[in-house]
Amino acid sequence: MPLADPIIIRARRGFAVMSPERRLEIARKGGASVPGEKRSFAKDRDLAATAGRKGGEASRGGGRTRLLDL
């Protein structure tokens, strides 16, 4: 007798359970809770580029460029 595929039921969480009005309310706030002096990437393009490069190297995607150098 073949085994049936198990049915996976996922509970709705986070934004999935919120009403559209509530999601819009949160989206309108954008980054308003973060003060301007804390938004260093918005002010310093080189700092943002360096951080992005560092994150890319740390991720799995960073290994692809090293393979091409061989």
C-alpha cells in the first residue's frame, strides 16, 4: 500500500494574519522609528557598498566568484 504524501498545514502568522488596513498603517511609517543619525548607509555610499560587499562574501553567493579565479 503506497504511503500518502503528508499534508503540511502552516499557521498564518505575522503580516498574513493582519488586515490590509493594519499592513498599510505599518507600511506608511516606513523607517520613521529610526532617527536620521542612525541611518548611516543613507548618508555614506561607500560605507553601504563596503557592508554589502562584506555580506556578499559571507553569504553562500560569495563563493561563486572565487571559483572563477581558479
